[in-house]
Amino acid sequence: MSLKSSFAIVVPCYNEEKAMPVFLAEVTNFFSLFSKELPDFTLKFIFVDNNSTDTSFRRLSDFAEKFSPFGSIQVVSCKTQGYGAALKTGFSATESAWYGFADLDNTYPLKDFPNMLKLALEKNLDIVFANRLQLKTDMPLIRKAGNLFYSYLSQILFQNSVQDMCTGMRVFKMSRRQKIVSLPSNDLKFSIEFTATTLKEEWPKAEIAIVYRERLGESKLSVVKDGILFLLTLLKVKFSHAHKES
């Protein structure tokens, strides 16, 4: 199978043992679904342990061992703490024509990845975002309001917008990987810095509505503290003088 038809999904992990059984069962079933939807593609998962202090790393390693004959599950470690750092480590850990990412907390349905990848291929897009805000969602109301605020503000700042600015589920092509891993943020504000960069540089994009599920385990997001950092990051990207990429 050539690199042209490969898809790698990066999943960051920091103390997610409570969600692990449900999510790993979903991953196992997803391989069959993906092969039916995109039979010409290879699929690989990159789990990035971010200094977990619970049993997450051991459980991931045991899970990967079961798939070792196929090489389709890889577990790597990221010593730099932070959501963004973990994702960038995962993107750099393997060569793939297309990359995706999702959280390990059961919130994002893996079954939506094939449609996201198909849309990117059909429309020759650079990136497709999963939109948590259109369909029925289990997102807390205050977080939904914050996401809608960022969407409104980005429309003003960039004259184009992604409705779900902080979504943790996306698909993007390899040619954009270097730009993404070079973004400075290593913590949770990486998500909005990533989105704002795609808007500023006008990457060909689309969104697909998904059903966002209730989280398993404890959230790492501080609504007030991280919300302020997200706002400052959005403004910083807008008013920086970095050259637009073609």
C-alpha cells in the first residue's frame, strides 16, 4: 500500500484509564468499519502518552501488543506536558498521506472519520473539521456558548469562520503537517491557534456535523483560565505578521 492511501489517527492520552475500556473497544471495531468504507486505504492509530500517572500507558501498550503483527497501533511518549505537544509528537511519529486526531475520552465518534476523509478527497480540501455545535450534543452549555463566541469573533477577524473553533476532531493532508507541528502552543490553546492559522492562511476547508458524546473521566479544561488564553491566542494569530502559506 502506497503512502498516497494512508491515514493515521493521533490520540493524545493523559490519565484516561476510566475511558480506556470503552474507547479501545471502539477502536477495535473501527478497523472493520474503516476498511469497508475506504478499502484502498491503510489505517494506523498513534497513541501519545503525555506523562500519565495512572495505568493508561500500560493499558495502551498491552493493546498495541495485540495488534503488533499488523503494525496498526503505535504508542509513543511525549515528555513535554500539554495537549498540543502530544498531538505534534503524534503527527511527527509517522508518515501518512492524511492525518486525523480525536480525544480518548469517548466524546468524538470514530465512525465519522471516513466521511470526513471522503469529503476532503472529493473536494480536494486541506482540512475537514468535526462540528459539535449543530446536532444534539452533550457539551456543557457554558462551553458551547464559549465556542459560539469564538466562532462569531473569528468571522469578524478573518471574514471567514469555522463554527466549532476548538473541535478536537479533524482530518488534514500531509502537506500541512509541518506548519501544524511548528505552531508554538503546546497546551490546550493549540486547538484554537491551529484553527485560526487555517483561517488566516485560507486553507481549503469544510465542516461535518457530529454527535458529541458525554465525556468519560475528568476534563482538563478550565473554562475561565483557558477561555481567556484562547481569546488571546486568537487575537495573536490575527495580528501576527507571519507570511501566508500557499
